[in-house]
Amino acid sequence: MAVELTLLEKSLGLSKGNKYSIRGECQIPVLKTKNRLSLTGLTTITVKQANKEYLLGSTREEKAIVQQWLEYRVTQVDGHSNKDDIHILLKDLNSHLEDKVCFTEYKFTLADILLYYGLHRFIADLKVQEKEKYLNVPRWFCDVQYYPGIRQYLSSVVFMKNRLFTSSYEEPSMLYGRVI
């Protein structure tokens, strides 16, 4: 997670030199501030670092939604490596993004950045056919990875523009909008 914090600093144009450490088996990040205080936890540190209204939300409701997704990142995304859990997670996120551009409706926020960093390793490992199961997550993911300064040294994940595989619920006779 310290790597993600460094990526976040760079993408936000913050000065380098923050000292991050990791605490415990769960690898919880810790930031020592200039006042010698310790900030603990990914969410706490990123909210402090991204002290920009457009990233944290401008209304109370937007701020609460950003906070909700930051908590989701820490409680649901981090620590999962079981492939079945990942597919359940992606299915849930896909449903949420069905009628949204970003996780907080239409505004790109800190939640999108941290969810992108947290999901990158999982989505990069998906096969083409697995990516096609989740149409909304790849759309969102692709938008975020090409947002200026976000991807940095992380590998670019390729998505197909045209579907190669049919869903299990599509009738073969109705493929491509015509009767075969």
C-alpha cells in the first residue's frame, strides 16, 4: 500500500519525501507527519494527502459517498486473492457501475483512483472472456487508467472493443442482431 500512496502523491503533484511505513501482518500503512504525528490507515492518509474538494466531494452527500467507497476499498478489495471472491466483487461493482460513469455517479474522485489501484492486479490477470462478463467495470477501468497521471508505471490493461464471446444467456440464432 505504500507504493499506492507514492503513486497517489505523484498523480496529485504533491511533494515527494513523505515517509511511509507498514505496520503489522495486515500491512497497514503509517505516515509520519511533519508535526511528528502518525496517521494510520490507507483511507486516513489518502484523505489527508488528497485535500482537494474535487477529489473528496463538494457536498456532504458526495463526501459521504467518497468515504463509503474508500471504506469499501479497504474492507472488501484489500486482502482478497481467492478467484471466486474476486468474481463476486467484480459482479457487485459491475452492477453498481451499470448507470454510472464513476463510483460517485459522474465525478471522478479519490474513490476511483484508489479502487483502480486496488483492482489493477485482479483485472490485469483476467482473461479476455472473463473481462467480457463485466462490461461496466472494464469501461470504468479503462477510463481511469487513461486519466492523466493515474496509471504511471502500472501495466496498461487491454480491453477488446468488440465482444469475442457470447454470454450464456444469448441465443446463438440472435447473435449480431439477426436471425441465423
